[in-house]
Amino acid sequence: MKTLSLLSTRMYCAAAVKRQKGATIIEYVLLAALIGVVLITSFGTLTDAISTAFTTISGKINQTP
């Protein structure tokens, strides 16, 4: 009976470890998705800033006599 109880405990622990690994993978996927959203938002803002800077520089160059 003790062997059966020990086997049951080991199987429960193994299943718990697998569930934890699954949760960890989901956490990494969510973190990667969040980083992607932040990067896409940053690139949009950065693109606008660069475009404005080049427009300003181009305007200054064209005004030079």
C-alpha cells in the first residue's frame, strides 16, 4: 500500500510540474506580445518624429540663399 501511495504522490508531482511549465510558456508568450505592442507603438511615434525632423531640415536647406 505504501508503494501505491508513493507512486500516486510522484504522479501528482509530475503533473503539477507539467502544469507549471505550461503556465510559464503562456507567461512568456504574453510578455513577448506586450513587448511587441510597445515596440510597434514606439516605432509609430519615432517615425513621426524622424519625418518632422527631416521636413524641418529640408525646409531650412531650401531657405538658404
